[in-house]
Amino acid sequence: MTADIYYDPYDTDIDTAPHEVWRRMRDEAPVYRNDRYDFYALSRHADVDAASRNTKAYSSAHGTTLELLNSGADVSTGMMIFMDPPEHGRLRALVSRAFTPRRIALLHEQIRQRCRDLLDPYVGSGGFDYVTDFGAELPSRVISALLGVPASDQPHILEVINTTFHLEPGLGMTNDIAINAMFELHSYLTAQLAERRENPRDDMLTDLVHAEINEADGSKRNLTDEESANFGLLLVAAGTETVARLLGWASVLLADFPDQRQILADDPSAIPNGVEELLRFEAPSPAQGRWTTRELTLHGVTIPADSKVLLLTGSAGRDERAFANPDVLDVHRRLESHVSFGLGAHYCLGAPLARLEGRIALEETLSRFPTWEVDHDKAERLHTSTVRGYKKVPIIL
């Protein structure tokens, strides 16, 4: 019987420990139906993989979170994440040029120095909050530098970026404080784009000002300020949150699996694969919303057209059909693929940057602190419908 299976992305108890529920969904209800919130959910790796690649049947144009899908809000704001091909592809091809190998390469030493600046004060101390003092600070600073936020503006803009993730019970990030911070950041980016037209610099905002997009009719045009600012907002939201949750999970999981931590401390060359395994084991964003454009039948269940579907990337990473011993963290695991960054047209544009930050952050952490314990009594979880992880992880050195 599957009637007693209940999955609810808003339930904090489920979200704290979802893996047994997800396992039962994979085994007994691979196409799960939640009547309360009117959505279906796909939990097996193969199904999440296929749906992620099939943008014709699973659309992003109605939103990618359950809140947006349920609200009926107009998401045609020019944000790439809320577009389907071919419009999505034209914009993605343009903005992806901002992630050139040269620009990413230039970030290597900046990221390493920022890690040193954040971690060195705690050498010889009794401990610190790995997320608040490091994991959430690092990506905010890196994103600001990548965009080209002036050093004099960075302290305030970092505060605004952090405020865009303000959570309130029952509202998540759809609250006045977070929304007003988003508007402030959008206004700031728009002003910076105007300044770049007058005074170009070697930064991503300048790249966006001068880039040209190829239209369907073969003509070319520049991005509007709205499109450029929206891309900056998307970069801030995705880049900051994903890396912060990844590093939070790393601090907890490597304490839970000290033998795996020791492997990484002894052999830094294993860290890149270790980052992939951490992403598989606990996806920072475990649920991606889609809207069906036509009727679909999977595993004997018919999903009507215009249905809301959650692609459970967090469940897919623990699917024993795709991974042997999936509930064991193995930093030497050979990973053909995982879906924690998505797949297909909406594969995370900032994945190379997130991987780079994760790798360097763990290298610098483990070179200073090869062992630590987590103070679980003081650790705090972060609960939203699309992001899962920690907002506070005090570690004892």
C-alpha cells in the first residue's frame, strides 16, 4: 500500500530527514501525487534525468518553485531560468560567454585569497560557525568580485545579498524583507550597468552591456538593462545559495564520515571528486518545479497536461538503481553523472564556478583544520521548498 506515503516540501520534519520517504517513493510511488498542494513528484534518477532534459514536455515558463507554480504569477520577466528553448538557448549562449575559461581562471587566486582571509583568524581557536563565518560569506564575496561591484560598495551589497535570503515562517523567501532587498539589488545592478556604458571595466557587468544576442529572425541586439540586471540577480541567487549549502553539508558530512575527511586531508587531489560525491549525497537544491505541457504517462500513472511536477534531485542522488550503496559517502566513488546541478538546457550555468569554490574552500579548510566536530545542538537548518541545508554549523576544533 502506498496510501500512507506522504511527502510535503514545506514540512520541516520531513525536510530534516527525507531520505526514507524518498526511498519509499522511489520503490512504491515513483510518480507521487500530493493532493494538498496539487503536485506530482518524480523521485527516481532515470525519471529526473529524462524530465530535466525534456523541456518540451516539462516547462520552466511557469516558475521553478512550488510557490511560483501555485501562485499563477507572471514569471515572464526575462529571467533565463523561467524560459524554455529556443528563447532560453539564445540568452544562455550569450551570458555563458561571461563564464569564459579566462575569467574563471582569473578567479582561482581571488577565491583562494578570500578563503585565507576568512579562515586564518580561526587558526588556533576553539571553533567557529562554518556557514555563517565562511560558507555563506565566500560565495557572496566571489559573486561581487565577478560582477565588478566596487570594493567600497561590497560591504553593503554583501549585506543586501544576504538579506535576499531572509526567511519567515510560512512565507519562506516570499516576504517583504527579502523582496525589498531583491528590488534594491536590482536597482543597484541597473545603475552599475549604466555606469559601465560610460566607463567600461574588465568585469561581467561590462561584458553584459556590450554583448549581442542573436534573435530568431537573424538580427542582433544588445541585452536590455532589465535582462542584464535579471541575469545578475540570478547569478547572485544561484551562485550564493548553492555554494553556501554545499559547504554547509560538507562540514557536517565530513564530520559524520571522518574516514572520508581523512582521505581528502591526506590527498587533496581527491577533493574534486569528493565535491561531486558531496553534491550527490545531499543536493543543495533537492526539488525543481516544472509544468507539463501535455499529458504524460509514467509507471502506469497519467499526469495531465498543465500539472505541477517536482523533480526530486535530492532523491535521485540516493537512487540505488543508479548508485551502489547510495547512503554511504565515498569520495572515491566513480560518478558517471549526478543531477544535483540539473541536466539539459537548464544545467546550472554557474556549476564550474561552484565546483571551483567548493574545491578551493575544502583545500584551504582541510589544510588548516584536518579534524573537527559539529555542535549539533547549536546547528540550525534552512527550510524552503527548493533549498535544503544548514544556515548555521558551529564546529569545534
